[in-house]
Amino acid sequence: MKISTMLGYSGGFKQAAREVAEMEKAGLDLVWVAEAYGFDSPSLMGYLAALTEKVEIGAAILPIYTRTPTLIAMTAAGIDALSDGRFHLGLGASGPQVIEGFHGVPYTNPLGRTREIVEICRDVWRREAPVVHHGNNFTLPLPPEQGTGLGKALKIIAHPVRSEIPIWIASLGEKNVELTAEIADGWIPILFIPERANDVWGGPLAAGRAKRSSDLGEMMITAGGLLAIGEGDDVTALRELQRSMVALYVGGMGAKGKNFYNELAIRYGYEEEAALIQDLYLDGKKKEAEAAVPAEFLELTTLCGPRSYVAERIAAFKSAGVTHLQVHPVPVAGQTSASLIEAVKELTES
């Protein structure tokens, strides 16, 4: 089991990047860089590539609506070259509020777009022939009747460091998870409860794996949560730091009927709680929405407690098929993020 983390740069990106360099020395295997509607992640990942030597660098995620498929492929190949083959491409649909609200792009056919983007990226990296693609969402070159008629099939000028860059897909819905298991190298779920994952996603994962090419190998999975190791109630109470995030996602990340995270909470068995959290959050009662998040939900999506307890949580994630334990270190009592990475690395190897 490898160790990954999500870059958190609320205190400044350069400082966060320096901390990644320290965690790299402690055994961190992969750092994910988000984009959402903040700074563009490729700029930040290029900076990380220059500052580090071994840690793998992943986009989590590049939205499938904000760049052309070939630009996504070029960006991935560029960061992979800067990092000497350490890049992982994470793709995801984001949500209609961000895509239509911030980018002004219609949020249509996410499954079809995802499949075609993955196909085009792999064609670009292999560089076997000029890229030609005829799909429902993308046609390369552009047909004459849709442009000047001067479009020409081209190969990427640069030679990618790798012809196969790992592609991960962030997905939650049944059809999207099935697609992920069919075509992706890795899966990025969120709010992952290992004990209930099979009940929620077992069917879609099995259906996707049944269509999966043997060339892809076993699908990687990254999941985890807040990490705090130590004795006493003060340490286990740190899982409460997750409360505002869960309330935001379950309550506010989308309108009613269009919130993927709310639907996930329902599928986990928290139907009444999910409805209450959403009602409160959308009514502007954020603190009340946070208070409505079940304590059990926070416990099952974090790794906070004594060393032996954290080892049990790691075992649960491993049993659920997680290959990259995703941790968000919360140091206590003289610890550092790097020392926590070192400690959890030992626990995964024991």
C-alpha cells in the first residue's frame, strides 16, 4: 500500500510545496494537486516537479470540460517530462455549478466525454500516428463544415517521456464508477467508507472490470482521510475537523437532486441525515448543517486515534481494495506532517 496526500495550500503554495519535499523524504509516494476554481493546477504541479525528486505528482482533478482533450494530453505529457515520468493524470467531471457557472460551458454527457478524452490522450501519448478521432463529443480534425476546412491530423511534436501515463478518474455515480473500472488505471472516490464501499459500488466495479482490458492491469484506488496518531480524546476529536467539509459537500455542493455527494450519503444509509444537512445548508444555516453530520460518518472516513486504532483503519481500507492510502496529516504533540507520513508508512508495511 502506497501513501498519498492532497496538497493543502491555504497557508501559501510555496510553503506547502516545501512541506511536500519533507514528506517525500519521509516516504510519501504520491501528492495530489486540486484545481476546482482556484489557481490552475498544472502551474502548481510544474513547481512541485522542480522542487522534488521521487514523489509522484497527480492532478486531482483536471475537469473534463475546461480544456480540449489534446490540451489535457499535452499538459500531462509536459508535467510528466518535467518530473521525469512521475505524473498521474486525474480526470473528473466536477459539477454543473462550477462548469456552467464559472466556465460557461454546458455540463453535458460526462460519461461519453470522459471515455473519449481517455482514448484521445492515450492516442496522443503513443504517437503512433496523427490523431484522428470520430466520436459523439469530439471530432479530430474538425470537419470542414464546422470550421475553415483547413484542419489537419497531427501528432504531438514533442516525444512524451512515457507512452502510457496513468489515468485516474474521480467518480461516484454507478455508471461513472463502472466506466472507471473499465477504462482507467485508477479510481479517485471521495468520502470513502471502506466497510460500506462494496455495498455501494460492488456491482458497478464488477461490471466495469468484466469489460476491462487485460493490458490495464489491476485498478488502483486512492482513499483515506484525516490522519492523527496519539492517545487521548483530544486526538480522536480531531476527526471533527472533517465536519465542515462533509457538510459543504453533502449539503452545498450542488442543488437538490444534483448533488452527487448527498446521493452518496444516502446510499451509505444516511438518508434522513443527508436530507437534513442539505436543507440546513441551502437555507444558509451552515453551523446547524455541520452539527447534523453523524459522528459515525466522521469516524469511518478518517484515521484519528491511537497507533493500534489507526492500524485497524488502515487494514479496513486495504481490505476494501485501496492501493494508495490518502492521508491528510494533522500533527500533535511535537509531530510534523513528515513524521506522520513516516509513522503511517511503517503501519502499512507492518
